[in-house]
Amino acid sequence: MGILLAMEGAVSQGILWGLMTLGVYLTFRILNIADMTVDGSFAVGGAVTAVLISCGMNPVLSLLFAFIMGTLTGLVTGFMNTKLKINILLASILTQIALYSINIRIMGKSNIPLLTLPGLEGEKRTFFQNLKSFYSGALNRNVNIKTIMTSISERTGFSVTAASLVVGIVIVVIIVAAMYWFFGTEIGSAIRATGNNEHMARALGVNTDIAKIIGLMISNGLVALSGALVAQSQGYADVSMGTGAIVVGLASIIIGEVIFGSHFGFWYKLLTAVLGSVIYRIVIAVVLQLGLKSTDLKLLTALIVAVSLSVPVFKAKIERRRRVLPGMNVNDEENTRHANVVKKHKDKEQLNGEPKC
């Protein structure tokens, strides 16, 4: 029974973290760059939504502000890379480091619970009055803070985990549909062309700097949205909640590609990234139920990524061995292929050197 409950929680968390995986997929696969801002922008989303909900804002509306803050982090990284000519890896690391302090500034402390706030009950105040009191340390309320998940749970009788699963599925479907449409537009195609071949895209008149900045903004906006949903689901926001998010995202992408492949169109690739996130969370949940210490999760994640990256290499070797003739090894096949190429090249030279009749 315990493992079934763990699986339910793993699936719901995998869906919510799947939004973060979509953001990582945008930079890692579409733009073909390594963006380390993810660890910081994920925590930004949680911090913003926690503060806004604590001050009385509608939890759905707080997601919009979390997304906007995430896009701003991507804008900073893109600006440093394209305009200041700082290497993208270094630029994203600089943004990530700065976001740690910024997140503490946003929350006023290292974490914010989304359960109750101590104080007097019944005092009616505006959002801006609560926001001012929050940062002055005088916020005076004693009410149950309602997130999207707790509101659905109260109205439908679902558990918070089931509500998180429903909310996650709805938002993921909307985001995947929106991304599929956007990357079919002129701007989206320009972003894809920039990641595929930046020099060719520039030769065709694409402003690759703007394409990179837009891609980074959308990516980190999705990551921050994921962080906001995870914070509402787990009931708190913490300044270190995004630590290791980039590794989790990469692991989810690779797991999805290895297991499901890329047999169909762009929408299928986006979907496999989300499913990879779900599978990753299920594996983590099962391993924890089997007795692994939570402190070993980072080691397990590293092993999963390493194994997932090595699987395509072994699959390619197996396919090559299947094509080798009996009695011939792989090296003989490569030598034979090279000899055939050289022979064709010589034959072409001889043919071109013959006098024309």
C-alpha cells in the first residue's frame, strides 16, 4: 500500500516537474545550449508564488507573475551572452549565483510555508497592505492559505496529491499545445533554425541574438512556472528547492528519448520529455521505498544520467554488429567502408580525367 501511495505522489510530482523539463528541452535540444540558470529560476517561481499567495493574491494569478519573473531571469542570461559576449555557460552560472540572493530578498527569509500564518484572525486588508506588512515583518493574519491544489481538494474531495495530478495534466497539455503551435510560427521557426545552424540562420536574415534571448526567456519562464506549481503542491517554498534541477531535467529528457524514441513529430518529442520526468520520479520513489537514503539521491541521479547517455552508444554498436558479415569484425567493416569510399573517389577522378569525345 505504501509503495502505491508513493507511486501516486511520484506521478503527480513528475507531471509538475515535467514543465521544468520542457524548459530544459527548449535550451538543450532546440537552442542547443547549456543553460544553468534553471536551478535559480525554478526557485524564483516558488518564491514569487509563495509571497504573493501569502499576501492574499489568487493562486492562479500568482502563476502568471512567477512565469514573468522566470522570463526576466532568462532575459538577463541572454543579454549577458548576446550583448556582453559572455560565454553562455558562464553567463547562466552568474545568473544562477545571483538568483540565490535575489530569492532570499524576495521571500525575506530562506523558506515560506503555505499552510498558516500566525496572528489575529478576521482583519481585512488589501493585497498591497499585506505585501508591505510582509516585508516589514508585521503581517498579521491567521488563516489557512489556499493554493490551487488545496482549493480543488476542498471542493471535490480529492487528495492534494490527486489534485496536483489533475492540475499538472491540464497545464502540461496546454503548454505542449502552445509550444507546438508557437514553434510552427515564423518566430518559433527562427529559434529552431538558430539552434540547428546559427551561421546559416544568420545568413538567411534571422537575428540570432533575439532568437536566443526569446528562447531563454520562454525556457526559464516554464521552469519558474514549474517551481510555482511544485511550491503550491508541497506546501512551501525554499531558497534551495531548485538545486540540481538542471540535472533532473537532463535526466528526464534522456530517459524519455531512450525509452520512447522520436518516432513522430515535434509534439511527440515534447510529450516524451514530460513522460521521462514521470518515469524519473517513479524510479526515485521506488528506490526510496526499497530503503535507499534520501542523501544518496544525487548519486542515483548522476548514475541515471550516465546510464541513459550511454544507452544510445551501445544501441549503435549493436546495430553495427548486426550488419557485419560472418567472420568480419567491426573494424574490418569500417576498413572496408573506407576502402570503398577511396575507390569511388579514384574512379571519379579517372572518369573526370578522360578526354571528352
